[in-house]
Amino acid sequence: MKILLVDDHYLIGKSLELTLNKYESVKDFKHLIDPSLTLETVQTYQPSIVLMDIHMGDYNGLELAEQLIKNFSSKIIFLSGFNLMEYHERAQAIGAYGFFSKNLPIEQLMTQLEKVHFDNAFVFPKKNEQERLYRSLSPREKEILQLLAQGIKQTAIADELAISDRTVRNHIYGINEKLETTSALTSVVKAIELGIVRVKLQ
């Protein structure tokens, strides 16, 4: 398989190039660090698989991938450090073949790439843990988490929702219990990682 990685991080690209080229199933690997050249590079290089990052400066990998899927036959797989449920859903909706975390061990990455390439399989993360935690939170707790994720202070949240500071603290305590965290900050980080709250796409 010919693999094109679109990622604006040089070290990630170099690391994958050195590692993946050792596998027999990888015929060629190319790293594109400038996402503005994605369409013309895919047209000339004609990769069987495009590994696409999501956050690349002014470029959104989801939007780039959508253009590729409409115009080329390469299979699109997202490789991102932001393992969010909303990204998984968007990737599936536009017709991508997979969504892999950048924390994935290289052996697992190769196994998944081969599944996509040779078996035409769709490989996306399981949602069991995300769905369990998402459902455990009340609508009010999700609302407060979203506001915390936007950097709004607890007193301002109380004013916006017309509830007392103490009620906000109680909700945060409940959120921490359900997410098994120890502070509002760690709850927000975990909620973002799990896709429970939304972050603005770059």
C-alpha cells in the first residue's frame, strides 16, 4: 500500500516514515507537512491510503478529507491526538474508513491499516465507555461541563444559569464523582477527550 500522511508536525511524519517503511505491506510512504498541497499531492502521488490529522493550523483535516473523498478513490483514515466522539461521527458521516489515535502502538496501527487496505474494513473506536459516561451525566451537568470547557468561572456559570454558587459546586462534585476525577479541570479534560463536551474546530 502507498500511504500519504498529511500532518503539519515534522517529527511525527519522520517517525512514521522510518517505522512504517520497515513493513513489507508498505510499498511507499510520503509525508506532506503543508496541508494546502493536499489535493494536488493526492492527484500526483495517488496513495491507496491517506492518513489525515485534524488540527493543522488554519486547515481542518475533516474538511480536507471531505474534498478528497468527493474527488479521489484513496481511502481516508484520521490519525489524531483528539480522540473525540464528535470527530468519529463526522469522519464516519463523510465516508472515512477509520479513526486512529496517535497514541496507538505501531503494531496495532499496522494491523488496522492492513484491515482497511486488504479487507476494505471500516475501523473506528468503540463507544461503550464514552456512551456509558455520557449517559450517566444529567443535562444540567453536561451544560455546566460545556461552560467550564469554555473557560467560564463557576460564579459566572451560576449567574448565567440562575442558580446559586453552591448548586454549581454540587453539580461539579457530582460530575467529578461520575467521571472519576478530582477537580473541575480534570473533569473538563476528560470530558473533552471522551467527546462529552464540544470543542471548537480550528
